[in-house]
Amino acid sequence: MRLLVEIMPAQEGDGLSAELHDTSLNAHYRIDRFANSEAGADALMDEINRRVAMAPWSSRVFQGEDGGLYISASRVNGLNQGQRLDVREPGKAVRAPSGQVVAFRPGQSVGRVEIVEFVGDYLAVVKTVSGQTPDDRHWITLPASQ
């Protein structure tokens, strides 16, 4: 899960408030008040999209019982069989003096994996084609040119 959004009634006055928990950047944001309307929902979605765009799409690998490497991503995420993905060291959030996350600096690319098979709608098998074999601390990302 990349982002958890909690929506609740505003503490004061009409409207709603939201808390966003970004697991990739280890950041927490609070939106104190927005209108309980279509325009308010649009404004909230704009803010969510802005926050998500700070860090690139990524997945993590895990080893299956069969010894294969898997990622929790598939065709529904726009991936294709044979596609190559970067293996990266974890990135770092760039914070303003206030502590607010304002940008993201990707980690160094240390290898590449290739998607060899899809397993259902949300899982893919990958194999290492160059560099380090990823483990659960690495981020699997789209190549920088995409």
C-alpha cells in the first residue's frame, strides 16, 4: 500500500478533513478542512495526486515458496511480459525545514529485472538480468527513460 487516506468530519465547522499516510516517503499530511461536495472531493483528489506524484511508481520483490522472485504488480499496472525494470536502492524524501516532504530523490540503480510471467491479475514473476538480485529492501521501478 502506498497511500492511506482517512476522511472524517472536520473538528470545527462544516466540511471534512483528511489525513494522508504515505508509506513510501514515511510522511503524514493533514488537510484540515475541505467542502463536503463534488468540488471538495475534486480538490482532495488533486492534493492526493500531487502527493503521490512526489515518488515514482515502485514495487518490492518477495521470494515465493517455489524460490522465484515476485512483484505485486501486473498488466493492471501497465506492465508487459519481457519488460525490464530497474532495481534501486531505497530513495530519500527531501524535507523542507518545516519537516514537510517537498520532493523525492530516487536511490541508485543497482540492477535490472525482467518480467517473465504473470500470475493472475496482480502478480508477476521476475528474473535478474543484470546487477544485484533484488531483496525486500530494494525498490523495483520503471526505467528512468519511461
